[in-house]
Amino acid sequence: MTDGAQYSQTLHERSVLTANMCLEAQQRTTRPLVFNSPPPWTFSALKGPTKRQSR
């Protein structure tokens, strides 16, 4: 096996392992993951500064 193939396979196995750990942690807790349900202040931050904040 070449170095590139070995590297990509190792990278793939690590990413699958990380995803599985995240899913298991999500199932263990009742609190949803952040990227599944963003807190309300992220929406106001994405829209940009309000008129109150601009000056």
C-alpha cells in the first residue's frame, strides 16, 4: 500500500471514529448538539448589526 493510500485510509478511519463518538455522546445526553439547534443569538449575529448597534 502506498503512503497516500495508507494516509487516506487512516484519515477515513479516524473521521468515522470521531463521528461515531459524537453520535454516541448525542444519544447519551438529552441536550441536542450545537449545530443541530443553534442558540437564538446566532441568528441575530448572522443578520449583521442592528440599527441599535450600528452607532
